Amino acid sequence: SPQGEVFVSATRSGDLYFRSDRGNARGIYRATRDGNVELQKIPGGDASNPLIDRKGNFLIFSSTRPGGLGGTDLWVTFRENGGW
């Protein structure tokens, strides 16, 4: 896209997870092999620098959200019922 995409990681099935600043929808996106690209709705707000596990069951990311131990912390979220 014409926007900046960074921090890409992939599942075994070929889904790509990456950070993008697409207009007002900044965050972590998923691109599937069939060409669909969608913003991932990760509860709690700010999410960046995604690392998806090979099976696509959990996602590690960095965030400045409240409740962490410092300015930016690592967080993990698990896929449940089609969402995070």
C-alpha cells in the first residue's frame, strides 16, 4: 500500500501480520493468501510490533496501554471464538 507497513510475521498457512498506519486505522493488520487485508481488533487499544505464532493461536505485541510495567511493554493475546 502507499502507507508504511513494518514488523511483519507469518503463520504456517501464509497469513501475514504487520503494523500499518492506514489513515485513522493505525494498528495491527492481517493479510491472507487470498488478498484480504483487515485490521485486527485487539482489546485495550494501542498495539504494535506483532509476532504471530506459527499456528495463529496467539499474538505477542508491544503497547503503551495502561497496566504495564514501563513506557512500552510486551503483551500477549490469544485467539478465541474468532477474535483476540
